[in-house]
Amino acid sequence: MKKELHFERAEFLARLEAVKKEMAKRGIDILLLSEPANHNYLTGFDAYSFYTPQMVLVALTHDEPIWMGRLMDRVSATMTTYLADENIRAYPDKYVQSKVLSPYNFMAEVVKEVGGEKARIGVEMGGYYYSARAHADLVRALPLAEFVDADVLVNWIRIVKSPAEIALMRQAGRITDAMMQRAIDTIEPGVRECDIAAAVYHQSMAGTPEFGGTYACAPPCLCIGERAIAPHAAWTDERLPASTTVNLELFGNRHRYQVQLSRSIAVGKPSSAYLNLSDVVLEGLNAGLESVRPGRTCSEVAGVFRQTLARHGFEKEARIGYSIGVGFPPAIGERTASLREGDETVLRTGMCFHMMTGLWLDKTGITITQSFVVTESGHESLTSMPRKLFVK
């Protein structure tokens, strides 16, 4: 069966070695990962199967991770991972949504097999796909084990991207640019909001002439008219009036690597106050980007943006950015570093962020943002869409 790997085996093994090193540092014998992004990062696994229980097991004493999931998804594990056949373990369908059987009992037997009955086991307590039921079932099935919180252990290793990962991020950025351009081209008075969304969805799958895209971690945000003051609003089937504001946040995805981009489009002639607001946001965004360099902290970068806003009498309560990379729904970010006051994470070459410098005020909102990768000398933008207010 043909393998569909997007990285060399050596890169997967280097990631695994880094995870094991951190496990040993924390005294963790076995790591049970529930987050699909971490499954993908360590094994390559990619299938829309995470709505049923599945885990990747990493043991200090085991050469490869072990994928554990539903039987019908075993073929995807065979096709998309580098794992040996014996390290792909599948439970039969009788476990799926059963009132009497738990897939975690099946997984617990695999844990025991690799020597974990009395092990110190790390689990992702804050993970989107690690439920209270999952934890209770595992604790019940492994009564002699010690469970510890290892949430975002892998995420913090993922935060620095390899050259191969950054190459995919660049491709994702080109898809995002195409999506935004398609949206801007579609926006006109009288066009239905849902038709703008449809155009964006089509472009996200079509990608570019060189490569296609795939589903994002979240739906596009179309914050229009009165909803321009809301950061994460959904679209309707209403038609655009002759004069309105359209705030778009779009997500291009290439082989699970995602890049974000937001732009504001003024339909009709914008007010002088709105033009001034766009100038302020752009000044802050550009100042923040210029401050990016290895050795700076997230807090310092955020401070540069906030100081620029303050000079014009504005402030922003929320963070102005977050780390990005490989992802699955619903996680747009990596749940690690944030560009905000107090986050003392030191920037390193290869880290990727979405600088989300949108402002949502009492009566209006504007979103002009930039995704970037930290380089040795500063930053590289991951999208090329002009940083400006668009007027239609």
C-alpha cells in the first residue's frame, strides 16, 4: 500500500526523540496523546476520525509510537503514517458509542502490553479530545498506574518548525492569499453573504494552480455590518448593502499546516474616522512586525504594538497573536505562546505566529493582520496580500 508521507522518516524520528527527552525529564514512562495535531506531528496520521476515541502512545522503551483507533480507520493509519504494522492497533466497531464497552479499555490493554500497568502515564488533561469519561475509563482500567498532566508537552516541541514544515506553511499562506483575493473579488453591493462564504470555501479547496488545499481548523469568519464589532461572527444569507464594512478572517490549510489572514473591506466610501482607524492599526501592526527577532519575548513584541496604539488614544485588551502550525478542528492555534503582555516566551528562529491586531470597538471593527515566521534576522511574512484597508 502506497504511503502518503509529507516528511522524511528521519524528521519524524527527530520529533519523537525530542518528545522522549522531555518525557524523561518529567519522569513520564508513557505518554497518551489525544490531540489529532499531535498524532499527525509524531506519526503523520491524517483522517477525519477524531470524533471517535483514538490515541497515540509514546513509551520511553518503545522504538515507535503506537496508533490506537477505530478499525475502519486502520487503513488510513497504514497509508498516512510511517509506523510498522504491529504499531497500528485498532478496536472493533462494537466499541463505538457503546453503552457497555469503552475503547479506552482496549487502549489500556495496549498500555499494559508495553509495560505500563504500573507506569507513570502522561495525558493531555486540557486537550479538546480528552474527555472526563476518557480519563475516568483509563484510570479505572489502569488502577496501578500514576496519571499526570502532560498537556501541551508536544505542543511546545511543535512550536519551532523545521525547514520542511515552513515550506508547507508558505504553501498554506499562498492558499490563504488566493482565498482572500477571491473574497475581495466577490464582494459587491447586492451579493449575499453566503455567496462570499461559498467562494472562499471553493478557493480553500482549489488552492492554487500548483497545489490544492484542505479543510481548515475553523470556518471562515465573515463579520459584516453590525457584526463587524464581533471577532468571530458567522455569515447570513442577507445581501450586502451599498455601504458597509466586511471583516474577514480566513484560514488556508496545506497538509494540515494552517496560515491565517484577516482583512477589512469597506463597501462604499469609508468615513474619514474609519480611514484614520485603519492607519492606526497598520502603524501598530508594522511596528510590531519590525520588532520581531530571535531573543525578543512575546511580551516585548506586544508592548511595541500597544505603545503605538496608546499614542493615538486606543488600547486593545486581548492578545495580539498566537503560535500557529499543524492543526485540526477546533484548534486554530497551538495553545502555547501568545503575543501579549506578560508572556515571556523567547522568540526563536522557526516559530510561526498570526499577529492578530484587529480592533473591535463599540461601534466599528477593523481587522488587518499578518502571519509570519521568525527568521535569524527578523521575520518572513507567510502571506503576500497587501496590508491595507480595501475599498470596493
